Amino acid sequence: MSTEPASAALDVAALRRALDGDHHVVRDRVRELLSDPCFDRSDVGSLDRDAYRDRVLDWTRRVAATGETMRGYPEEVGGRHDVAGFIAGFETFAFGDLSLLVKIGVQFGLWGGAIQQLGNAEQRLAYLPRVGSLELPGCFAMTERGHGSDVQALRTTATYDPVGAEFVIDTPDDQASKDWIGNAARHGREAVVFAQLVVGGESHGVHALLVPLRDEGDDRALPGIRIEDCGDKLGLQGVDNGRLWFDGVRVPRTALLDRFGSVDEAGVYSSPIESPGRRFFTMLGTLVQGRVSVGGAAVSASKSALTIAIRHGLDRRQFEDPDGTEVPVMDYLAHQRRLLPLLATSYALSFAQHDTVDALDAIIRAPEGEDVEERRRELEPRAAGLKAVATWHATETIQECREACGGAGYLRDAGFAALKADTDVFTTFEGDNTVLLQLVGKTLLTGFRDDFGNLSPLGTAGFVAGQVLDVIVERTAVRQVLGAISDVLPRRDGDEGGLERADQLELVREREEHLVSRVAQRLRAGIKDGRDPFEVFSYCQPHLLAAARSHVDRFVLESFAARVEREEDAGTKAILDRLCDLHALRTIERERAWYLEHGRISGGRSKEVTRLVDRRCHELRPHAADLVDAFGIPDAVLASRIGAKDVTGDRW
Amino acid sequence: MSTEPASAALDVAALRRALDGDHHVVRDRVRELLSDPCFDRSDVGSLDRDAYRDRVLDWTRRVAATGETMRGYPEEVGGRHDVAGFIAGFETFAFGDLSLLVKIGVQFGLWGGAIQQLGNAEQRLAYLPRVGSLELPGCFAMTERGHGSDVQALRTTATYDPVGAEFVIDTPDDQASKDWIGNAARHGREAVVFAQLVVGGESHGVHALLVPLRDEGDDRALPGIRIEDCGDKLGLQGVDNGRLWFDGVRVPRTALLDRFGSVDEAGVYSSPIESPGRRFFTMLGTLVQGRVSVGGAAVSASKSALTIAIRHGLDRRQFEDPDGTEVPVMDYLAHQRRLLPLLATSYALSFAQHDTVDALDAIIRAPEGEDVEERRRELEPRAAGLKAVATWHATETIQECREACGGAGYLRDAGFAALKADTDVFTTFEGDNTVLLQLVGKTLLTGFRDDFGNLSPLGTAGFVAGQVLDVIVERTAVRQVLGAISDVLPRRDGDEGGLERADQLELVREREEHLVSRVAQRLRAGIKDGRDPFEVFSYCQPHLLAAARSHVDRFVLESFAARVEREEDAGTKAILDRLCDLHALRTIERERAWYLEHGRISGGRSKEVTRLVDRRCHELRPHAADLVDAFGIPDAVLASRIGAKDVTGDRW
């Protein structure tokens, strides 16, 4: 493959513009900011925990000083109401120190975002300018020790006391303590606390309240509040995660973020949404931004890892060819196979992320009064699914890249130590990936039904009592007869064994439809047999997760394919098209057992898919350097000795 | 599945004896030793690098004080010639701090092992007692900056100077500097240095020499030697890896470890093995113990991770069942699917490891003069393949277990932080896994031919010029006609959809044979077409790696199946049989696309394999706690808050 002539050079700038999308100016601003020597992170591994945390707070202040941290907030508080721009910036920060990234996410995204989304105009005006400037560091206190992903089951209480017109916040036991709360252990002065709202003895489900934690300039917790440091973590040591206990802590009635539920002075609860379940999910839905942001950050982390590993693979030579010249390891097909499909999928996820962010942005910008509920319900499984797939992709990519760099990749200065450790939690925070895919699967089964039920797996089983499954089963029954056909993709004349985009899309779509239909059938059959609902659910759970995954595969490929079509620059379009091909083929190759089992492709065609993946890798090899250059990660930000583009002297 | 009645309790002690094997006494001794509070490692994350390294040296001294570190050495130097026992101990140390493990491996295994295997009786007597007691800390200086896995291409030189009857050691340039050398940065006082031996202007290939690095009680390097610290690593911070440069360093003629090549006083080189290539591979082959040890350590690390995650999964309850009781996450099929197949494979690898260690032990114990070359050649690909598969298994298992524990798994006190970081290098040290599988693949192609050629991928392509491939192609041609049969495993009466052990073995064996045959055909066809050998090799490389992997899959399953047959205790046999089933089914499920593509199984049977994996998971679920208890990792050694067996108070 070393004999392959180098193809015409790519227009890296044009490709980078395609990746950066509409918010390229924000992205470039963050690239420039992070390139400032003050953001150098080469020594953070040797800092003690508190020193690292204080460094991160100092960095966050510098970020806040740019004013960009207000970008996502409404105009009336001094922001630009530009959530897409804020997320674009956030994604770019993910090229740098990830503790800083998470601190930014906690302060401006979660703490500020909760006030923005759940508060009223007065609360927004009172808080957001101080949150955006970091004058008021705060926390998003949702997760509890006993319940992370099952938010509905939170046990902290906020009981209304009409005498003083106050809420009393309590942690009934250790299982109900708030856990993993970013900013809590050291810097946070106030928190949005999620608690079961109890008014006049009646519970109205989970609501959020503003609760002061510490006075300014005083490290100690306020009376009634106990704060504990979560201690050493696997990564993200620069983030001060903590635990919180509340013992009769009183806050005024106006501390309730009351968009979806309020209590008047007389102690009467009211909400614009009558059904508690629906209220809960609507409230939770407004917080989808965190999930979208984590997914985007994961894609960025994959890009960092690929930049390092591909540059290293082009640099590192091992074993001689017949002329006695050692060969760059990137010239071995097995090495291309390790890295280039992951590169193609990183491109794919970037474009799927653009579309997801745009959808979120449009919802948030929608004029007051416009009904966006359906769009929100479409966005939620998309955000959840993309977060799960993108964060798993990051874990896989970073690991593969580390190994592809051999010993050099194991030195801290390669950059993988921090990348691996810091991103590792992405798969389980902001919603555990498995639980998120379960949510996606359930949404697929209910077809965005009005009654959203609850997140519990048994809620899913409960649906089988309804008619939803019958509808799905019928809707997709037509497809079933295709099962007998041995290869739905007969070779065309002049095809040369390729697989057209339309065929790729067809295969990926069909898989989703079939999986959803089958899992519905199995759930229904299980219940009809009178089996225990939990047993039925558990038995079908892996199937449901596969259906959810296939849903994400489908919309990611659709996003990428549509983006290729929209591209106007011919050269850029050609290379994106090839990357889209590799991504699609890899997706099909990964699931080829399923296609074979269901007679969707023949054995011969399946082997051909593998050969096509090989071929695309071979074709993309000459562009490998350009394809990572297009990610536009400045050397100072990448902070990898072996991954730097500009090297003075011997990299080895 | 929570409705499943608990099965009869297992005999955990009997199961543990099966896992521990012949050397259970050694294993128990290490368990006891590591349980001593002095080996507590809860604070190592907060130690600075040098303090951690000195702690590890101190620990190593305590280990040496037991005398067990001499166990593998010959009787005449005070050892027991019990390599299998030494490795059993080493595998048990892998339940504890992994920097200590690697330090033990470097000092007693690599540094001592090189002298044992490559030196003469005099050298062994002069050195091994001081190595085994840690009186003389030393290094194994093989890897160079420019060449890790390609040892034959090392560039350090040892030039014989007949005037003083000395060798002069030189590092020609930075690429030839020794890199990653354990014990070099801080504690090592002497090293086995691998260098190209040049006598009278003629090069005789890579040989090993004893070279002093530092005087006792003096940190500085001796004249002509430059030592650099490798610096911070992703993990294993307690090991002092360093780099070495030699500038005209003189050592006496007798410093050459001369088992496979010596120089007499007159400056005449002689060797018992004439062919330089064969000499090199024979020499390298004697060092296979390191690889075998790493593979075993990787299996132990998987066991630690599974112990933590399974105990956590039994403890942690999430989401309510219809009675309002929260369900242990281990009761969800998706959770069982994540952990139990990895558990079954950890059992499988344990038994394959036993067999591999026994084969190594028998070779080392063979009486002087007995020809063990063929057995060595059989052992090498087995050791290489098992190391690759076991270390990848460890990486996968630890990651899966970390995620399965959610946030609790991300806290340092869960144990995954160290496990992940420290084991990460296992996949690329002691031979990069991909290079090792390539070696295995090549061995399969050559059928243990006499002329071992070289490790280079192009050496592989070179074989196509010979007749070897024709033989393989013919040998397996009979199999090819089976390709047309749609399902080689027709359902038997009363089968109930199971897959007998014989069927499992048949499927796994067939895959290996077919893959080896096909890759041989492809290589031959490529060369006959007159294509560039490198291109042909690169093109077939993923196929070759798959063949190698299938070879390992085969002998691992054979080891496990044979072990089940040998088990005499009925209860233990029954549970091992079930685990073997799950392991085999999982192996087939993972490769089911291949079986389908090649018409080896029908689509229906393939889906059945998936259902059988589900069913085995469900059946093994009640035994999950016992199955990890049988690993016998004391709480003090596991050092995991959430993984401890005995908990006082609330684990949460």
C-alpha cells in the first residue's frame, strides 16, 4: 500500500469549515483562548487535588471573563440566547483540560441552565448574570447516593411550611444524600436542589429549589447542611465533586424554580401540567442540554485521540520492506483498520451532533407560547441515544488509539492518560448509557405517546397491556415477509461490488424497523403467556437495547448522508462521501451477523462488505494526515508530545 | 428472574482448588502475605512518584525475604527449579498492587530469568542468589526507542576488543537508546543489555551481556552511561522505568551470557546454533516466561474487576419491581450479559493458562541434553497468543466492570482507577498484541517449520515463495467442500436447541482450519499474480490476525473442556461445565457472522446461540457471588470499598 500514489491534496480549511459548522467563529475563539500559555496543563498530574481544583476555578474565571459563558442565556439577562453557539464552544473546550470542561458544564450549563429552564423571569434576572460571570459558583444537586439514573425515585424532601412561607429541605437518610455534585466540595455557594415537593402532606413529585450552601469567603457549610468531599476519582480530579445532606434547611417560598409547579402564599400547589408523570418528564426534558453537551464533548475527545494516534502512525516506522526501508505503521492494513473506521465514525457523529444541537437550539429559541412539546419528545431520545453512542465511541477510540501508539502512548506526555481517565465517566454520568438506551427503546415502542409513563423498566412492560404494541406489530408486518429473501441487495451491473448510499440507508433503516417490531412482538407474547412482567422485560432487555442502538445508527447515518448531499465544494464533498461510506460500511459490517441471520444479505455480500471496508481504509490512508488536521486542534491545546503537528527536532 | 429459586449452594472451596491448581499452596501463601497491613495501598495515589517507587522497592524486599522469589531458579543456586510455582505466585501478586507485580517481574523474572536462561553455570551461581534476595537489583535492557517489538533490529552494539579481552557497548544514536527499562531510573545496579554482537568486524546478531550501571549506595550512573527517567506514565507509577545510553562502556569478555554464543580469548566467536536467525529465535524463545507471566497476571486482573462488579451488582438496587421492591441490578438480563460471559471467559483463560505454564515448566525441568526444541516451538505461539487474548480480555473486562458500577466505580476507592491504568500497558508490553498475533499467524502458516525465518511481516510474505502454503492448502482442501452445507449442526432429537460440547469444539476447530487455509491461499494467489510482497502481506494481514485469534480461541476452549472432563467432584464439574458452555457459546456468538458467511450454521441456529447465551447467563446468575468468591481474593488485597465481601455497616 506504500506504492499507492498520494492523492490530490485535500482542502483542509474547507473540510474544517464543514466540521465546525455555523459556529466556527465561536470555535476559533475557544481554540485561541485555550492556546494561551496560561491554560498549559502539563503539570496538573503533579498538582495535589485542591491545587488542581483551584487552578481549574482560575481557568474558569478566565473563560467567564470573555463573556462567552453568557452566550446561551436569554437576551434580557445579557446573553444572546444562542445555545448552539454555547455548545459549539463547549465542544471546543473538550480539546483541552477536561476538568475545566466539566467545571464549565457544571457552572454555566447545569447550574445556570437549571435556572434558565426551570426558573421564572425574576429568578433568571437575579441569578444568571452572576452565574455567567462566575461571581456566584453553584451546583446542580440532582443525583443521590441511592438513585442516579432513576431520578423519579429521589428521596430528598422539600416540605412547605405555611407558617413562615418556607420550604424545609431534608435528607431522610444516607441513601438520599446528594452525591457526585460538581462544585459542591469546594467552590459552590448555592445549589439547585432537586427534591420531592410536599405541600399540605401531599407529594407533587420532583421539583427544584435554590438553596444557599456557603457564605461568600467562607468555606464552611451553612447551618443544617453537611458537605463531604467525594474524594479521589479515577479522573477529573480538577472537579470538586461533593456530597450534601440537608437537615431542616429553610428557604423562602420564592426559592422554588416554579416554571412547572408553584406554591402560592396560602400554600396551594399549582402546575401548568396536570399529570405528575408528564410534569416530571417535561421538567427533565428541559435539561436535555447537558446530555447533548456531553455527547459533543465525547466526539471532541475522540478527535484528540485520533489526531495523536494517526500522526504517530505516520511517524513511527517498524519492520523493513524489501528495499530495507522501514515502513510507517500507518501503511499496514491492520493499523488502518484500527484507526480509520473510528475516524470515519467520528466525522459521522460530528454531523449527527450538529443536527441534534440545531434541533435543541430551535426549541429553545421558539417564541413564547409556541408548542414545542412534540419536538422536545423527538429530541429527547435522539439526545439520549447520541450521548450513549458517542461516549462509548470515545471510550473505544481512545483505548484503540492508546494501544496503537504502543509504549509511547503509555507515557503521560502522550496525552492518553488524561483522556482515558477523564472521559471514562462520560459513559455513566448525565444518564447511564444503558439506562439511556433503554429510554430510547421505550420511546420507540410507545411511538412518542402522549402518556409518557415513567422511566422504570416495568413501566415498559406495562405498555404491553395497552394497544401500542399491536399497532407497531401491524405497522411493520409487511416487512416480515421479506425475511425469506436471501439477499435484498442484488448486485447491479457495473456495480463492482460497491454498496450504494441508498442501499446502506435501506439496510440500516430496515434493521431498526425489524428490531423494534420484534421486540414489541416478544413483549406482547410474553405478557399474553401470563408471565411475570419483570421477567418478560428482563428477558427482552438486550433485544430492546439493540433496537435502541439501531435507531441511533440510523439517524447518525442519515445525518451524515444528508450533510454530504448539502456540501457544495466538490473536493470536500468527495472526501466526506468516502468517509460516510466507510462509516456506513463499518456499521453494517459490525451488524452483519444480524443481516445474515435475517436473510437480508447473502454470505457473499457480507464478505464483500468486509472487503469494501478494507478498500475504503486503503483509499483514505493518503488523506489520513489531512483528515485529522481538519479537526483543527492546536498543538498547545492537544498537549501531546507524540501528537504535535509541528515538531522541532526528533519526535522520537 | 428474581423469581428464580436459588440453586443448591456451590462448594466454593472445591471450585477455588480447581482454579488454583497444583500450586495452591504458593497461591495461599501470597494471599496471606499480601493481606499483611504493610501492603496496604490505599494511599499510593497520593504519594509522589519517587516515594511510591521506594515503597514498591520496600515491598519487593519483603517479598524477597520470604525466599519465594528464588523458587524458579535451579537447585544449585538455592532455588527449587519450580517455574510453575513461581508463576502461580506471580499471578496471585496480580491481585494486589500492580507496580509491585511488575517490579517482581522485572527483578526476579526478567533480570534473573535472563541470567538463568542465557547464562552459564558460573554466571548463575555468581548472580542468582543476589538477584533472588534483591541484594542486586537489576534490569532487562532489551527494548530500544526505535525498536520495541522488532527485537532483531536492535541497534545497540557490543564490539569485541581483543586487546583487553573486553566488549565495548555503544548506543549509536538516540533511536538505539534503551527505553522503558524497569528498575533503570532509580534502583537497578546492573543490567542484561541486548546488543548486536560484533567480533572481528563481523556481526553475529543480538546477544545479551551483563553491564554494571551504578555502584552500590550511589545513585549516579557509572562513567559512559547516561540514565534518564521515562517520567510520568499512564499507570504503574511505582515502577522506575528509564532510558539508557552507552558510550564506549567496557565489560570483560566473561560478561557475555554465552549459552547461545561465546567469544574465546583469541576473539573467535562460536555458537551451538549455526543459523543466526534460528539462534536469535531460540534465544528469544527462552524468554517466553515473561509473556506467560503477563498473560496470567491479566487473567488475575480480570478476576479482581469481576469480583468488584458482581458484588456491586448484587448489592446495588435500582428501579422497583411490581411489589415496590427495588431490584438488584444483577437481576437484569442486560447486566448479566455484560458480566457473566466475561466471568466464564476468565475461568476459561485460567485453565488455558494452567496448561501453558505446565508446558513451560516441563521444558525448563527437562533433563540436560533432552531435545525440547520442538516443544518450545509449540509453546511460543501458544504463549504469545494467550498473552494477547488474555490482556485484551483484561482491558475489556475492567472497562465493562467499571461502567457496570456506574458512579461508584469511578471513585478511586472502588479499585478500577488503578486496575485500568496499571493494566493498560499489558496489551503492548512484552510484545505488542498485534505483533504477537502476527507471530502466531505466521507459525500457523509455517507449521512449525525448521527454518524459523524472522519476525518481519515481509518474512511472512517470503514464505509464499516456498512450498509451505501448498501443503496447507492441500491439507485443508477437503474442508472446503463443506462450505456448501447450510448447517453442519443439524438439530438432534431431544436436543432442545442446545449445542453439545463436541459441536462447540467442532465449530471452533473448523474456523481455525478454514481461516488458516484461506489466508494461505490468498497469500499464494497474491504472489502468483506478481504483486508486491508487502502489499500482499498488508492486504492479508487482518485475515492472518483473525486466523491467529481463532487458533487461540480453539486451544483455550480445548483446555477448558479437557479440564471439565478431568474434574472428579460432581458439583464442581457441573458448574465448570456450565461455565465452559457459556464461554464456548460466547466465542461462537462473537464470530457467528463468520459461521453464517461460510454456511457453517443456519440463521436459525445462529439466533439460537444468542438465546443459549441468554439462558446460560440466567442459569449462572444464582451462583454469581460464589463464582467470584472462588477467585479467593482477600478483601485486604482487593482493596475495593464496593467490592469487599465483608462489609460492616452500609456499603452505600
